[in-house]
Amino acid sequence: MAITYKSVGVDIKKIKQSQAAIGKIIQSTHKLQKKAKIAHGFGHYAGIVEIPGGKLLATHTDGVGTKVIISNMMKKYDTIGIDCIAMNVNDIICIGATPISFVDYIAANKNDTTIFKKIVQGLAKGAKKARVAIVGGETAIMPDLFSGKGFSYDLSGMVTGILSKKQLVLGKSIKSGDVIVGMKSTGLHSNGYTLARKALLSKYSIKDKIKGVGVLGNALLFPTEIYVNPVLEILDKCKIHGLAHITGGSFTKLLRLKKIGFNLDSLPTPPPLMQLIEDQGIKQNEMYKTFNMGIGFCIIAPKSEVLQIKSICKKYKIKSQEIGKIIKKTGVFVNSKKIA
């Protein structure tokens, strides 16, 4: 029997149903604040409010998921904070916002100053790359909430961004014929780890050295790429119709921009780590709905903008390539097969 995200306890379809139910509840709060007008609420990469002076304030929150389990298994905590910053700032730039401030939340079963310092060192490193200030946070010690005798924790954060109405990118301008440029990922980033652990750790040890992959634990812990600087420059210099951070749900995320066709017919060969996961009995269709498959960020723009987009990516030492185009037929298609 093939392993799926659903079979290991993560049912994306039911999660989306829960999110829709939550969205209806939170919409009832949107008119409570008279000094700020909701410009865009639940359902995109960030919530947006219009504040006095006509500026837009964007907020987003995210965590690093069960990647913290790998961090604990490897007893390595100095890079997981980079992931936390990345998961937040990479999302908020998708609406055209510049990240300006960040707060973190660390929940743990016990106080360990040495580990906390390492986690925060990673947060600071990621913040410096994203050029976002960490202005506060919370550390909660909750021994009854976490199982196990060793150190257990969870890590999340929230980012605030700012933009003008002219800078707002929600995907409404996406049209047939636009090109999709993919920016290379640095690994699994921070999504799909429940499925990855189930597939890999039933056969391999976290310390195993695998050809093409290296030490498995190190490959699984490699930090999420931060795309802030190249994307903000691309937004400043190019005409952009849509932006997508490829995270939970992988390329199905594209449909949150616009209900149109995303034809991904020129994706790169999947990285060795993802090929290794697929080799453990996961169907290709499931792989492209769960993992980034080597592409961590998508930029949708007219064909005339592609050369400059790729030039800016090269400037920041991030590989990029055309991975597909926009078509009229609704859905997400990978190598002619519909995945969403």
C-alpha cells in the first residue's frame, strides 16, 4: 500500500475544511476596529488592514512543524530559527509587503538556557538575512503538554509587513500566457515532515550517510531559503502578476492566487532527498502535492519580464528557471497530470 500524507495523519482536504470553518468565524471580528479597515482577510498569504495615512499593514503567523522532531533527534538547534523566520517572511512577501518586525513563540517542556540561546541565534541569523527586526517574543514552559524525558519544544512566530495599495499583489492580474518562474529550494524547507519521517525513518537511521544525500539528519535539517531580498527587488523592477511560497500543499498553493490553470511542464529533476522519499513507496502525484520538489518560490509574470527576474535571482545567488505557464483550463497540472 502506497504511503500518503493522509495515511500518516495529515488530511489536507479536511484541514482545508477546518480552515474554511475557522475563516467564517474570524470574519465576524473584521468590523470591530474602527481605526483600521480590513483590506484583505482570511485565505491568502497574509491578512491586510488599512491604517491611518493610507498605508497597508500585513500580518502573518507560521511555525516550523515537525521539523523540530528532527532537530531534537540530531540535538541541533542553531538553524531551526532560520526556518521560523523564513516560513513567515517568505509568505508575507507574496502579497508585496516588506517585512518590518517579527515576534517569536517558543514552547518547551523545560527550561534549557543553552538550547534556547541556540534557537534564538538561528532566529537572529534568519532575521538579518531577511532584514527584519525581532521586537519581542514569548517563552512558555509547559511540562504537562510535551511527552518524553528529554527536551521537547515547538517554535512559531509572527511577522508584520508594510506596503502601499500600489504594491499590493494578490494574483488578480494573472492571465493566460503568463510565465511561471521557479526559484530553487534548499531542501524540504519546513513542510511535509510527518510524511518524510514515516517514509525514511522506517528504513534509515537519522545518522545514516546516503549517496547523493549525505547524512540524512543534516539533509532534513538544512534551513529553508529566505527569498525576501530578491523578491522585493523583483517587485520593484518588474511587472509581477502573482507570487507563491511553495509550502504546505506544495504546488496546490498556486490556486489560492487565482482559479486559473497552472501548467508546470518544465520542473527541474527532483533533488536526491525527494527522490529518496519517493523511492519508499510514495506516488509521484502525492509528492507534488506535499513537497516543494526543488522549487521553493514561484513568480508569475508576463514573458517580457522573465530575463530580468532571472538576472535578479542570479545576483542573489539563487538559481531560477521557467517551470511553466498559465493556461485557461483551471487547475494545477504537473507534466500534463492534474494534481489539484
